Amino acid sequence: MKKINILLITMTIIFAGCAPDGKKDNPLLMEFDTPYEAPPFDKIEDEHFMPAIEEAISQHKAEIEAIVENPEAPDFENTIVAYDDAGELLTRVNRVFGGLRSAETTDRLQEIARETTPMLSEHRNSIRFNMDLFNRIEEVYENRENMDLDREQERLVEKVYQDFERNGVALPEEERNRLKELNERMSMVSLELGENLLAENNRYKLVLEDEEDLVGLPDHVISAAAEEAEKADKEGKWVFTLSKPSWIPFLQYSERRDLREEIFKEYINRGDNENENDNKELFLELLELRQEMTRMLGFDNYAEYFTDIQMAENPENVYDFLYEVWDPALERAKQERDDMQAIIDREGKDYELEAWDWWYYAEIIREEEYDLDEDQLKPYFTLDNVRKGNFALANKLYGLTFEERPEVPVYHEEVEAFEVYDNDGSHLGILYIDAHPRPGKRSGAWCGTYRSGGYEDGEKIAPIVTIVMNFTRPTGDQPAMLSWDETTTYFHEFGHALHNFFADGRYDRTRRSVPRDFVELPSQILENYAAEPELLKEYAIHYETGEAIPDELIEKIHNSRYFNQGFQQTEYFAAAILDMDWHTAEITPDIDVNEFEKASMDGIGLIDEIIPRYRTTNFQHIFGSGYAAGYYVYRWAGVLDADAFQAFKETGDIFNQELAEKFRKYIMAKNSIYEGMDAYIKFRGEEPSIEPFLERSGLN
Ligand SMILES: [Zn+2]
């Protein structure tokens, strides 16, 4: 450890002495001299990233070099811990870079990403395939049982060793070199797929000039479209985009069936338009690369490789789970389709229900049978109210409190920063909330970190966490009001944020390391709470009358739990099966992407009126390695969260603090010691049952 520090100091002096332009005064390379050492967004400019990344890479290289050249025999501290500590600056710069690229990107940042992506993947490769480094790690790994390590340390050794092994370091040199090429190409292709999709999202807008074209649309949808038009320099017109808060309300309410069809087709065909953003060829190339990689590593296909380190363990278990839910889900979707067709017939219209009609008729069913009008709900679910609901929930379960910190720098005026206090009043971290869509923000909702928590020289480092959404904006003098879907999304991302705040471990690699099919448990369990009357009465307050949401509306929310579930589950499971089919198939260059997709969906009997939630060419989740062969994880975790919430209900108190303490400890805090099923059983006392999930979805 000491040697590395000395080397680092020397290097810093050298760099300070002959700093080329861009390194001097680069805020990314200096201590963050800000409240809570948050990133100094007000000082960071696009041009700072390239030199900062270059500098961070060379520091990381030097740190690795120091481990390899250590004359002492490899041991836990001088090899494993040193490796775990290395690359801190790179991580810090990358988090800011990645955070901005997702939430507030610019053409220049995209350009820099294209330049740095190959640099970074080459750098990662140089470490992954560093034989001298691996030899030292392997030596520690093989002797780990004689080293007097505690459980957390032993798991760190195993994780680090497994990372190297899964990257193919033990392969013959020629194959290793090929793997490096594959990795580099895969990151480029992933990047291009995502860029094409962003371009496709922005390429099309439905521009309406005639008031008659707005027939059926409620006022708030019209005024949102008018504001969208202003942003697009089309004042006096109405604009609908391919972001969900824009096109979904249009499909729900517009009586212009032809326009519904137009915008829906534009949405589902993103990346499949035979233009410069077409993703078909690129996607197939990505799958070929993945296949070649996984075969070199001794797996039949990418799904095997992915699931090998998941709770599910193998593709068969995933398919078993998917099919167990698929049949009842499809059955229910068919019923829903027939109900909608009956309305069309009743209206005396002579057409068959099509995919772009689904939202429109679902809305009618919602009004008729569930009597739940989203517009009735919305005044209770202002953005502020939902935030307060989340904060109140964190207080009831874990005793956390929150305070707004306007002095913390943010990257856009819409972003809010809060300080989070633990139940003993100590500082737990900083939370950014970034709620609304902007042109530089990618679609969807996510949680990320600008600094992950941990320890440095025994001192606790508090995390800086961000939740980013694309929620309906305020319009005119009305506050932002969230749909029910947006409300539960808020709770979801906030759950990820809590996981980040609670994660507590000594080492970077294992601190918050959970399998992908486990990681959605802390987020999804909070969605259950969003609808609980005890919480609703506290946060769902009408923004004009100041009255708490009435019982009859709460009851309607509860009844509507089953509304459209056939559709919801079917479109999700169709996408999850499509993902698994792609990643278990024999990939050859002559595959026709659209035909493959069709065959896959025909194979499970998907009806024409529903398309998978994501089609191949716009399936962002599987473009990167994170969720490839892993889209199933959300519902897999659904089984976990439904069963875990059931555990709270069984105590007779959904805010049971004793059980919450267990949840915090085993599910979120001690991931460096307990993993997957072990962690779950520690919390629950037994394995999860699928029943609460089926019941909640109305599929039992
Ligand atoms: Zn999530």
C-alpha cells in the first residue's frame, strides 16, 4: 500500500510540473471544493473530460503497475485490496461523464464519448488481460483459505478472481487477443445502437396545426402539446413526440385513429426504418460478437454466460419462470382484447382492434369498469407530493430525514439536491432529483451515483446519488402532476437510491454487488407502498383543496390493480422471451432480424394486437451488457418483492421497523457478505413463493 502511495505522489508531482493544457485547472482532476464534495457542475465544461479521462487512465495504469512490480509475495492487502482501490480517479471522472451523458448530453459530449469509448475499453482490456497481475491474484485465490480472511475478504478474493476468469485471461494468447478485439468492437456497437435510438427518438414529431385534429384530447394533454410545440419553434401548433409521456396520452384519448396509428408505428419502428439510424445489422453484429466471446469462454450461448452468476443460475430456470407466467398472462390479454372488440362493435364501428387502438379502448374500459379517471387522480399526485411520500416512507421504515440543499451544485436548474440523514441524525449522503424530459436526456427512468459510498483509510465516505426521470412537466400555472405509472416509477427509483445509501462494505467490488436478478428487489418493494392507504393519506393531497385523497379514490386505485394486467404482463414477458430467444439462438450472419423476431413471437402465440414492450431494434436494455439475456430480471425480482412485501403484511404493520431493519441489513447493506438466495433467506427465513406475485397481478 505504502509503495503505491509514494508512487502516486511522485506521479502527481510530475504531472503537475509539466501539465499540458486541459490538465491544469481541470476541475475534474482537483479535489471537489464544493459542499459535500459534490461534482462542481458549474465549473465542469465538456472540454475537461478528454484530458481528465486521459490523466485518470494513466494514473490507473501506474497503480496497476505498482501492484505487479511489488517485490513482495502477493497477499490479500498488496494485491487484492490494492487492485480494488486502484482506478479511483477514473471511476470519479467516469461517473460524472456517464451521468451527464445520460441526463444532459450535448453533441460535443457524444463526440467525446465516441473518442473515449475505444480508449477506455482498450484500457480495461490491458488490465483484464494483464497476466502478471492475474498470476498474483490467482496465487492469493488459491491460498485464500490459509490467509485468515473473514467472510467479506474471502468473497472479495473470489469475486475478483471470477471477474478475470470470466474475461478469459486464462485462455491461450491468440484467443486472448481475439477477445480484446471483440470487447472493443462490442462497446463501439453498443454505443452506436444507443445513439441511433436517440436519433430515432428525436427524428419524428407529430405536428398538428388544425384544432380539429385534437378531437378527444383533454386540456392538459393539449397544453402539454402546445408547450412541446413552443420548444420546437412551432408556436401556435401542437407537437407530440416519441417520449412516453407524450405519445401515450395521445393514444389514450385521441379520436383520430389514423393519427394514433401513425405515431404508434413511428414509436415501434424506431431503429427499423432502413435509414442511417437502422439498428438491424448492428444488432446482429453485436449478437455474433457475444456468441463468439461466450463460446471461447466455454459457454454455449450468451444466456448461459449471463445467468451463470445470477440467482437464476441457468437459462432453463429463466424459461421455466417466464413460461409459468406467460400462459395465464396471455389468456388474460385475450380476454381484454375481446372486451375491447365488444366496445368497438357496440359503437357500431366496423373494424378489428389493432395495436394502436389498445390504449384508447383500455381507457374506455378503465372509465367504465374501474371508474378510475387518471385526471381525477392527478391533482393528488403532484411531483412535490410524490417526493414527500417517498421521504415519508423512508422515515417510517428507516427513520431517515431529508433537507433541501440549494447550495449543492447541479447540472441543470431543474435538478434538486437534498441532504439525507440517517436515523441517528448523521449525514448519509446527497440525493439529486431530476424529474422532467429534456432533449439531452435519454428516455426512461434510472438511478445512478456520482460517488458511491465506502471507506477511505477507515473513514466513511457518503454517497452522492441521483434519480433521473422523464415525468410530465408542469403546464401553465399548474404544478407537475404525475400519472399513477409515474408515481410508482418514482418510488421504484427512490428504492434504488436507498440501496445506494445503505450499501455498507469495506471493498469497492463487493459493496453493492448483487446479481442482476436481485438488484430490483429494493426498488420494486417500494412500489407496493405507493398504493397503501396509510401512506396515501399522508402524501396524496389535492394541490388546490388541500384535502387528502378520499377513500373511494383509494379503493378505485386498488381495484384498478388488475386493470390491463393481461396487456402489461404480456408485453413485458414477450420482450423478456424475445431477449432470451436472441441470446440462446445459434447466431449466423444470414439471420433476418425481423423474421427472427416474428418467429420468436409466433412461437409463444403472441396476439397481433400486442407487440413486445421493446422490439429488437429499439431494445435499449439489451444493447449494453447489463441486461442482455437479463430483461427477465424485473419480474423475477417481482416474485421477490411481492413475497417480501407479504412478509411485512404478515406482521400486521407494513412499516414494521424491526423487519425493515432486517431488510436494510441483509438485502441492502451487507451485499458484500450475503448474496442472492442466501441474503433473501436471512431476511425472510425461507425461499420466496411465486403466489403473492401471481395474486398481485390477478393471474392466479
Ligand atoms: Zn430499477
